[in-house]
Amino acid sequence: MAMAFEVLGISPAGFSMVPAVRCHKADVARRTGELVLEVLRKGLKPSDIITRQSLENAIAAIAMSGGSTQRRPAPPGRGSGDGDPLDIDDFDKISAPHARCSVT
């Protein structure tokens, strides 16, 4: 789920995957705190960040990584804040092996 949140744009890219024992974990924690304060100053909400495209990217990333089919970035019918809901068929389409590639 850490990877899915990064792909969604909710977590800073690369920050969630840093193991606790790494020497730069404290720096990542400090930079995350700074980012939280910046997001609060700007008044951003998750609905300002999560889009249909970011949800589709997260679904594809979970499928690509062999993630559980029980993990989904948003329940069917909710989708992004832009009024374009996802349904269960979208998960099948997005996670299909041929969904993201084409032969030319």
C-alpha cells in the first residue's frame, strides 16, 4: 500500500520504501514533515491530488507488483474527486496484462 500511495501522489515518491534502519531515515522523516506543512499552507486536500489517472496508475502498479486483488486505492463507485467513478470492471481492464502495452 505504501507504493500505491506514492503512485497516487499522497506519499512523497521514494519516502515510504526507506527501511527504518537506513541512516537517512531521519532526513526522510524531516523532509516529510516539511512537505506536510507545505501542503497545509497551500490548503491542499486529497481530492486536489487524487485524479482518475492517479487511481488508474495505482491500480496498474498494484497489479504489476503482484499485489493482492483485495487492495484497491478506492472502493468501486467512488473514484477520484473529479466525478469520474471507478467500477469493478475498470479494475479488470486496467490490470489486464495487455492493458498498458501495444505492439506496433
